[in-house]
Amino acid sequence: MSQAATKAFCTLHAPKRDKKQYITSVLVSAVKKEKAVPFKLQVDTGASCSTLTLRDYKRITSIVPGQSDTKLKLYDESVIHPVDSTKLYCAVNGLTKKVHFEIV
């Protein structure tokens, strides 16, 4: 993929808000040929990983997640154990990329 195409995918439009949160609508699917589900996601370019709740994961697909031994250390030093991890197809600005998510 060209550098311009990669940059277009990473450039998300977020409407102005009073809060300093960047939320955008993304079409998400577990299998490329499945119908994508629209999701509003908060974008955090400084995060070490992207997370998705188990409830939201179940809205996207009926594929049962496995088990994970991953531990995520949060900003407040607490630790959570994700259910599993997955790669989902995310479409923004006409481009589709596979994005890694930890299911929490």
C-alpha cells in the first residue's frame, strides 16, 4: 500500500466537541466478506493497544473468542486480563485495514 493510502486511513475526521475526545465512525467486520457494522470509536494514537468490549465484539461477529494470557497495565497501574485478542477489518475513508484489538 502506498504511503498516501496509509496516511489517508490514519487521518480520521472527528467533529468538534467540547471535550478533548476524538471519536469517529468506523465500519468493522470480523470477516472481509461479512457486512460491516458501524461503530463509534475513540481514537487514542498514544495507546499501546486498541481495546474492544466483549459486548461490542459480539455485535460484530458470532465467532467465539478463545482465551488469552495477556495482561494489560492501565494508566493507574491496575492490571486487567483481556478475554482474547482479534484482528478486525476496519474501514475508514474508503480504505479497509486489519486492526488488532484486545477484547476486554
